[in-house]
Amino acid sequence: MEGNAVKLYKTVMDQEGERLELEYHLLEEEIALDGAEVNTYGIEISDHRSECRAVRDISPDRAAVMELLELFWRMDVTPITLEDIVQDCIEN
């Protein structure tokens, strides 16, 4: 099973003062791990212009990834910065 379990929307202003429509998605998919199917969660952000980035399989802990998604939504994380920010969160 693969899909978008949750979607959040936000409008922000970009560096040029243009409106930027952002969509934040909690991704859910099943992966095979040690012979068993396990649900894992990731995050996708798109801006309705040209950018869409996703980081899959962040964690099997849905609540933890949902917290990250909500934090990214509150902090106006954009698709371009998603991968670096997820990496920083995992390392810290």
C-alpha cells in the first residue's frame, strides 16, 4: 500500500513577493523488512509551480513523522530545503 495519508496546505510569500502555494503530505508505504511487511512514513512537499520533493521511509513511527510534518508546515519548509532539513533532524 502506498499513498498520501495526510495533506496540509499553506500559502506563503516567496523571496520576490509572489504567493507560493505549498502542500505538505504524510506519505505511507509498505516495505519488506526481514520477511515481513512494515508500514513506513515519509514527507513530500510541493509548491504547485515546479518543485516537488519527497523523503520516503523516514520512520515506521507514524506519530514521529507526523510531528515533523506539522513542524515543517509551521516553519514554511519548502521543497528545495526538505531533504537537508530531514537529514538534520535525523542526525540530531
